[in-house]
Amino acid sequence: MSIERWRRALKVIPGGNSLLSKRPNLFAPTNWPTYFSKSKGCYVWDLEGKQYLDMSIMGIGPNTLGYANSNVDREVISAINNGTMSTLNAFEEVLLAEKLVDLHPWSDMARFAKSGGEANAISVRIARAATGREIILFCGYHGWHDWYLASQHSSDSLRSHLFSDTGIAGVPHSLSGTSYPFEWNNIKSLENLLRQHSSNVAAIKMEVTRNILPMPGFLESVRHLCDKYGVVLIFDECTSGFRESYGGLHLKYSVSPDLAVFGKALGNGYPITAVIGRESIMKSATNTFLSSTFWSDRIGFVAALATLDEMYRTKSWAVITDVGKRVQSIWFNAASRYQISIDCGVIPAISNLQFLNTPRAIEYRSYFTQVMLENNILGGTLFFASTAHQDVNLKLYESLIDSIFLQISKRESDLLPPLVREDQLVATTFKRLN
């Protein structure tokens, strides 16, 4: 039934849906449930009412407190009952700005949007307005907007960075030369770009980390170069924020940016993103047009305030780190037992299982998901931890991992037939510089 619904979607929605990361070909092309009727805690129900344990992307990262958290939803429902839009402003916007500034003492001001791509574009605009310069040097994934994808016009930069074939049709060629990537943990590659374009570099935009830890001194060196060349340092914390600390991951490393971008976990599933920064930079937002009707919607502000309260009450960042570490331990223990080479990433709450040194990695990823589905679990090789994941969930998950890795090890040693059919192979997805 889900396949028929997806084919129906493809007829009326280009690509089938509005978020690439939720397309069924990335999980189980022939039998992924695809559509949900309900979600609660760490469980999801499909349109037929079948219940699944979600050991996968948890909405692609927003729900660190679990789906439909009762305390957050209670505040949102109250806001809905009192009206979410008005000719007047929602004072919760002020309260949220004050809260985020309090959590990040280096910052003074905040602006808000609804999606990570928007917030990243806002931060770029503010940096360009503040410096009067144009070029952005970046390392990481920062959304779908033209400023970012334009780097593909001046080099093959995104081909080894995001997808094997990044589509950029419609991105003006006139933007060529306005953004360039630099290599993670390679300060010389950044220095070379700064020397080459120093008079016109507005900002260095980067994720604090994702799959590889920063080498000692790397983030500090980036901060030093920004100060030396008068460049705005932007940390994109849309994904990393509130997963290892009560705020940005950069707090853990004691390196402060000039601007920081937050999203995903900030609203526990309700659309809200933020750009915070130093007053000297942020005040330039008043010199450039940045405005949108639904940025003033009350729900996002209320949800974020309630989410931050719940995070603090439960110390969610510590809980999800422990959950992620346990999942990684389950993977590594099985891999060691069967002599399979794997990696898992460096932010435990965002664990990414990778099968290394094998030409059959896609087959193994596909098989992994198929076995999970057979046991009513949504389980890909990317796992976003939540406070809703309990011991009983992890024990069930662990009970399946051993058999999966056993079958994989047999294919590695004896070259047995494939574990899945060709039509069950998953599509490839993001490749990251960090």
C-alpha cells in the first residue's frame, strides 16, 4: 500500500515529498512504510495503524525529547487556543531571544525563522551586511539556498561534499566565486583561501563538528584567522545544538563565534530556528531586508521556550548522549565479535553507522533496514537519540544487531550471495567534509 501511495505522490509532488531525507529509497525502496498517522515518544504508527519503534532519524533530528512531548505540547495547545497570529507581536519572541542570549554569554541579540536553510541564509546576509564583503568560506552542510550551492559553479566542491551528483539547476552562474569550501581540520586550506580572497571574505561558516572531531587547536586557529582578517565566524549549530550541552556544541570547546545558527532540536518538532550573535554584527540586520509573515508566528516561540524548560528539567543533552553511546557500543561490540570494520561518528546523539573497507556497504545498509522492518522497527544506519528511548527499546534493538552482523560477516568471509535483492538497495545520501 505504501508503494502505491508514494507513486501517487510522485504524480503531484516533484520528488514525491518536500524533504529528501525522508524519501523511501533512502531506507527500503520496496517496503518502507513512508507515511505516518501518529507519533508518540519513540514510536510511529503508519496509515494502517501498525506500530514501529523508531531507531532511525526521529523526524531527522528535531525530537530530542521524543515525539509529541506532553509538556511541550501542553504549552503549544494553550497558545493555539489563545491565537497564534495577530496584528500585534508575540512577546514570547522577546523571551526566547533573552533566553538564548543568556545561554550564550558571548551573544547579545537574536533573530528567528522557521527552517535551518532560512536561518543559515539570514546569517550569511547579516555577515555580508556587516562587512560589506561577499565571499563565504564554508565547511559543512548549510542548506539549499543559492549562496551555498553556487560554490558548485566555480569548482566541483559539492560533489565530494554532499552527493555524488548535486543538482544545482536554477542557481545563477553570476553567483560563481561567491562561496568556496575548505577542508575540515586543514587550517592551511582555509589560510590559502583567505590569502587569495582576503579583501572580500565576509564570513567563515562551519559546523563545529559532525563525523570527525576537530584536531587540537583547529577551532581556535579558525577563530584567530577570523580576527586577523576581520571575518565573521558563523557556527552552524542547526544539527549539533543542544545535543551535548545546554546550548551550542561550541560551548564544550570554549570557542565563541560571532554568529550561531540553531534549529532542529530547538522546538522539539515545531518549526523554529534562530540566529544569535554579537550586537556589533547583528545590528546590521536592520540595514538589509529580512522579513517574513510566519517568522512572527507564536507557536515556534512558545514551543522553543517549553522545549528549553523541558531540556533543563531532564538534562536531555546528557540523557541522549548516554543513549547514543549505548547504541554505538552495541554496534562496536557486534563488529568486534565478527571482525567487521565500522565507524559511528563523534556526536553520540547522532550516531551514523558506516561499514568500512568493503564494496558491499550499500548492500549491508539495505539488509540492516530490512531486518529491522521485519521486527517492526524503523532502523537505518543513522540514529538520532531521544529521551524517549528507554532500556527496553535498546535491549530489543541489541537482540537484532548480533544476527545482522553475523550475516554480514559471512558475506565478507565467504562471498555468499547478496543479502537483499537489487531493487531493495538503498540510494546513497550525504557525504560530509567533517
